[in-house]
Amino acid sequence: MNIDMIRAAAQRIQGHARRTPILTSPFLDEIAGRRVFVKAECLQHTGSFKFRGGWSAVSALTDNALKTGVIAFSSGNHAQGVALAAREHNTPAVIVMPSDAPAVKIANTRALGAEVVLYDRGTEDRDEIGARLANEKGLTLIKPFDEPQVIAGQGTCGLEIAEDMAGLGVTQADVAVCCGGGGLTSGIALALAAEAPGLRVRPAEPEGFDDVTRSLASGQIERNTRLSGSLCDAIITPQPGDLTFPIMQTHCGPGIVVSEDECLRAMALAFERLRIVVEPGGAAALAAALFHPGTFEGDAVIAVATGGNVDAAVFAKALETLS
Amino acid sequence: MNIDMIRAAAQRIQGHARRTPILTSPFLDEIAGRRVFVKAECLQHTGSFKFRGGWSAVSALTDNALKTGVIAFSSGNHAQGVALAAREHNTPAVIVMPSDAPAVKIANTRALGAEVVLYDRGTEDRDEIGARLANEKGLTLIKPFDEPQVIAGQGTCGLEIAEDMAGLGVTQADVAVCCGGGGLTSGIALALAAEAPGLRVRPAEPEGFDDVTRSLASGQIERNTRLSGSLCDAIITPQPGDLTFPIMQTHCGPGIVVSEDECLRAMALAFERLRIVVEPGGAAALAAALFHPGTFEGDAVIAVATGGNVDAAVFAKALETLS
């Protein structure tokens, strides 16, 4: 896993993934006490950065593998990313999703042409289900984060951050990244280490699901004690990946743990001040930037708003924090 | 008023206004029955295209005029655009706003450093108030739409549409534009006439406030019979401008009238499918693209989402249309 794989993924993705904008607001700067730059990855195709990894992985397959098809297991965003990438490659896709994923994510994945298989997040093991289906049908498994071509795809987001922040004259800053298994976090960290070494990644996680933060602190892989019951469903994973954790150990600063309420308030402020829709898990980094100013140094922070697939009821709940 | 003024405004705006992205979704294409491209001008600084016109006008002032200050009257978005442009030029700004404008717009205008003067939209004449204050204090009046440098600034949005759509290979399409007094509509129309003559502007207006549509149909300036009571407050004006109307007559196709309910549904779909926040008046063009397919020809339509400054309660009402 290295920067050349990320650069190669950027070549393959060119013209397919959207180059998402960096957004700002003087109102957010005032809350954070420093300049806040938001990489609006919720505006990516399928509403999250996961399209990058999905496209990168599918576009790296052999012609034979493309013909047979792909399989992925996902709480929703990886599902949609892989589904659309597969459809654009005319490749069949089977997606294994938890039955408690937001309804809109399940429906969207089906609408993007994928076959959806549901499982119970509390009692069944998605890895086992994915491996069995892959084996039976000869499908190529595209893991959500612990997969080199997926990490490379997510890393293309880091190349854009490096280039855009250089253009804005920001060379020293922390980059808060919403973190589940660490695919995006490690991909961005690798890209920035090569292209913008003054920009340091800080994983942001929800309270109670802070496996990466604890793993970075202890120096070994730590697990979450539960795997459901969070509004931040998109970034809940059992533990950091075998591939992603060493990369994060080498390149990331300490993790930042935010509350669900802070995520909801960050969503509301993104609505009011940036006019973007962010889902709870996708708002963890912005919540860190706005509500945990003491954890950052310097006069600028970059927050990656990783996804925007959220049910209307949850979004309405976030808006209530404005009044 | 000509294309050279728009090109000059684009030079002055470079690096100050945000180049807003073109967003798409296969789900919106399916609803509309053709490809839909959304110019997300709600992501512009201050949340609407009005920052373009504000910056263009302020940046064209003499040093003396910059020192004395500017005045603007506005239902809100022009206010914020002028206020921020003035602040970034270190120029004092007085903004005359209707007392029934959304609370968030009034608060934002004040927070951007402007002095806000409120008036009653039903009983007072904002033009008279603006002219009197301008006269008393020696301020330069920046009209919201019937002002060459403002039209030139809004036209920069059209230059971007021309360039981006050429890059996407779309050379023949209608461009639906949310239309109040016609500043943005005429600016985009002038830019496209010069740079992308196969792209034709279609003004989109809310029911009951369709002065431009009726004026284009009759060939003379028609007035609205009322000036308040619409969710689409941002694009409610008494009549098309003396400058903007002849430009629209020359370059625009027929207007399109949409209902408030269609605007709310377009807002909800923009939330769900594009992850952007659009205000009711800013959703009129997307509503036209999605719900009035019979008025367009060809396999593509471009809709300008002009603004995203909306109270949480109104947005929550839009989200209810999803269930």
C-alpha cells in the first residue's frame, strides 16, 4: 500500500468521481475559533466518499472478474458506492446489508441495480455471509476498508485536499476525518504524507464506538463492545483493519471522540451555514472541529464531511438543535 | 450591457466567488425523463448567487465611493451578498430589508457587519426608502437586479455553466433559472448567447408571482398583483427590470410557472438525491425540470439552484413531502 497506488487510482477515477468542493463560512470559523475548511464529500456520487473506493476497486478488476461480478457487505454507503461503480462497468453486484440500515440506503442500493441480501447485525457475521456468497457464485469480494484498492480510491480524496489547501495557502493544519474501519482515514493519511506533510490526519469517532482512538492510544487493535445502536451507523465497525491500522499508527495524530448530540448540532450548522446535507456519522469530523477546539493546534482545521445519506426524520431531529 | 462586462466581472470575481459544482443524480434523471444537471449556486458564499452581483458591483466602485459606503434593499439574499462583498472591501454597508424576511437572513446580514433597516413590505416602498437613505448619507445604491454591474456579476454563473456543460458534451439544452427581477436570468442569458448559443434560458417563477412569464408572453412589462405571502420570498419582485426585461425578451424562451408544493418537493429531492439545501424560491427551476417535463425539448435540462437560505421549519415542511 503506497502513494503510487493512490495516484494510479486517481488516474482511473478521473472524470468518474466528482471533485468535491472545499466549503467555508465565517460563522463556522467564529464557533471553532479558527478557520474551518469542509471537504464536502457528501456531494460525491451516491452521497459519500465510498464511490471513490468502489470505483477504484471495480476498475482494477480483470475482464473475467468483471464479467462474473462483485459482492460487498456494507451498512449502506459502501453498498451504494460499489453498486454504482459496478453498474457503470456493466458488472453484476450483490450487496450484503444489515437489516437495520436506513431504509433510504437499502432502497437506493436496489435502485442502483444491485441484488441486496439482508442480515441481522446483532446475531449474524457479515464477513462470513459475504465470504460464503462470494465462494458460491465466484464473485469478487470488495471489502469496505481493509482492501488496498479501496484504500487507494479513498486516498484520492486526500490528493484533492493536498492540492486545494496548497492553493489556499494552508500548509500546516489538522485534518479531521470521520473514521469507521479506517479506509478513508488511512488513504487520506498516506496521500497527505506524500503530498502535504504539514497536514496531519485526526480520526473522529462517536462515543461508545471509539475503537480507532483507543487502538491508537494503546498501540494495538482494540474492539468496540457493541456494533449497533448509534445514529452514526455509517462509521460503526468492529475494529480497525489489519491494513489500515498500521498506516494510521504511522501517519495519524490522536483520535477525537464526539457525542451523538455534537454530530446532530454539526449537521444543523452544515445545513444553516454551508447548505449541505450531512449524515450523523459524516458529521463527526465537523463536530470535532467545531466543538473540540482544544484538541487542535494552529489557525486552521480541515474537516471531511464524509456522507450525506440520512433519513428525513433523523435530519429533522438535527434541525431541532437550532432552536 | 454586454458580454465584455460579464467577462470583466469574472476577472474581478476570480478567487473571491466560489466556482459552484454541477450536480447530478440518476434518480432525478428518472423523475424528469431526461438528464438533469443542477448548478448548485446555493453553495456560493452567503448561500446564493447574489454574492456574485454584490462583489461585481462593489469591486467596480471608485475609491471614494468605497470609502463612503453602499446601500442595498433586499428580501435577504442580495443583502447578504452585498454585506459580505462590502466587508471584504472594508466598505460600510446599509441594508434595507422587509420585516417579514426569514429571521435567519436578517440575523445573517447583521452578523456580516451590515447595518440593517427594516420596512413593511405591504405598506412601504423599498425603492423610496433606499433612495432617501442613499441621498442622506451619500451611499452608493446597489440595486438588486436592474443594475449593469450586478447583472454582469450574475452573468459569471452563466460563463461557468457554458464551460462546464461544454466539458460534459452538452451543447443543446434548456437552462431553467429561478427568476425574480431577472438579474441572474438576464446575466446568464447574455453569457450563454455569447458562449453556448445552444443553451437557452427559461425563467422559472412561482404561481401568483409570474410577472416575467406574463411579460414575456405579452411583450410588455406586467406587474404582480401582490408582493408577499409566498414561501418563495427570495424571488418575489413587483415586475421585471427595465434593463433585464429587454435582455430576457431577446434571449430567453417562455417562462415556466411552478407551484409552491412543487418547490417543496424539489427541495426534498435535492436533500435526498443531491445532498444540498435549497430554499423554496431557489428550487423553482429544479421543480420546473422535474415536474414540468413537457415544457422542455431534448434529452438534457440544466436547473440553477439559486439559493439555500431557509429556516429550519420551512425545510422540515419540505422534508414531509418525502413520506
